[in-house]
Amino acid sequence: MPRRRNSPGGPAAFAAYTSGPSAPPPPPPSKAKAAAAYAAKLVRSPDNWWLLLLLASATLYAQLLDAALAPKALEGFAVTATHPAFHRDVVARQATARVLVDGLAPLSSPVWRAHDDANDLLFVEAAARRVWRHEDGTGLVRVGASVFLDKAGSLACVGTADADALVLCGDQHAATVADDGSRTPLWAGAATAVSAGGAYFGGDRNGTWVVEARNGTRVAALAAAPRALAFAPDAKTLYAQTAAALYALTCDGACGAPRTFHEHGGAGLAVDGAGRVYATTPRAVVVLALGGALLGALEIEDPTGLALATDGHLYVTTAGGRLLRVAVRRGVRPAAVVTTGG
């Protein structure tokens, strides 16, 4: 009787029994190994060398273009500290000021606007009666400065009110500007300064330099024109910057008489979330502690305004027509103060 092939007791079964279970198939190569193998094959082939040279040239060109388009460092800029914590907490010792805009007439009144989709910075070129906007863009796409509002009339400052509405300060009144160009008056005096949110205004009211709430309630009378206003984080101290000095007013219910907070005046003012005060002087931006002690300074010629932004930078305008940007330490952010102004 012939033997059946592939019987349970045949040679195939004996071989399987003696050799044990078959080994599992080798795992497929990882993506990294596969990519490395493909790259090695690409490099070994002379026919592909022109492609590699093209890729290297394109990469080098992109790097050179990015460096050429990047904002240049401001010559003569320096960071000085009078308190040991200044470099650690506010601005690094090796920080630079980058020139974002140059060649315009004197600039002033920078205002940072933070949005969910994009951020921008508004600033004033008063001689041209123009409001500019600066946007960074991303990568090699650099938006830079563009005209935001032309033929704006007499301009002393810009600010933002409810829902980020643009506020223009002029020699007649302060008003919000709608998208269609229509204006709604907010304050009847010749405004020279506005607080964040448009709650308080400073300017000339019937021949007297004053700070008033939006509803006309007088907060203080000053000896010189208020050029910038800002609140402390707890909204209990209002700072008013004039060309003569920086003043502080204690506001707990009603505001008290102004007291000198810093003896050098200027036109720019900001407060961060820790209560530190940033103020311009004729040759620097000074940073002051809660009690008024000098923490440090950024040496900049003729600063005319500043804005502390949520992107980790301090923006400064100058009388020389420049918009500058200085990196601040992580965690330094503008004070989030909500005031109604009556």
C-alpha cells in the first residue's frame, strides 16, 4: 500500500518537530531607517548631486534673505541696572533694541492691541496726521508697517476703548472711530492723553490742564499737559506723565492730590502686572519699582512713547521717526486693569 504524502508522521512533520516553531518574520524598518537608507541611496548616485546642490543653495539663500529682512539693532542702545533684580526680572543685560520702522516724521503714542487671531501695534505720525499699524507676519512673510488711518486730523494720541474701538485725541475732543469713519465723542476737552480702555482722559479743559473721567468728573488738575495715563494693577493708583515730572494719584473711591513719583518727565508710560512703572525721559526709558525707586534704564535717544505688549516685548517710538522693539523677560506683561471712568 503506497504511503500518503504529507501524512502526520512523514518527513515534513519530523523536520518541524526537530527544528521547533518557525521564527517570526523580521519587523519592517522604522521610518527613520527607511529615510536614512533613501538618503544614502540618493547621495551615492551622481545623477542626484545637482538636486542636492540646489537644495543646499535654496536653504542658504533663505537664511541670507531672512537675515537681510530682520530688523537691525539700534546703535548706541544699552541696558543699565541700578538694582540686581533688574536683569533677572525685567530686561536681560545683553538685550538689543531692534529698529522696526525708520525714516518717518516724529512718532508717538504706540498702542498694543491683542486679538485672538492676530496682534498689532498702532502708533501716530502727528505731522502727517496719520495712524500707522505694525504687524510682524511669520517666517519670511514680514508685514511691517502700513497706513491704518490717513487724514485723521489733529492728533495728540491714540488709544483703545470698549471692544478695542480706536480712540483719537485731538485739539477739539476725544472720539472713537468706527469702521465706516464715523466718530463718537467721548470727552469734550482738547485731549492729550487717554488711559487704557478710554476710561480717563487728560488735556485742556477751559484753560486748565486736567485729568477727568469719561463722564467729566475731575480727578486732578496739573501744572503741565498730561501726556500719558496708566493705572497700577489694582486700579488704586493712577499715574500721569507730563513733560515736567511723573505723578501718582491714590484713587480709592476718589483720587487724591497728585504727588511726584519720578522727577524726570516724558511722554510715554506703561505699567506691568507686577506694578513696575515704565516711563520715558529725554534720553532713556526708566523702570521704577512700586515705591518709585529706579530699577534700571534703557538708553534710547528722544523716546516719545512706549507700549508694553503681550508678545514679550516693549515697543518704543522716538522723535527721530523710529519704532523700536526690546525683548523683556518671560512673565513681564502689561497690567490688566479694568476701569469704568464713571
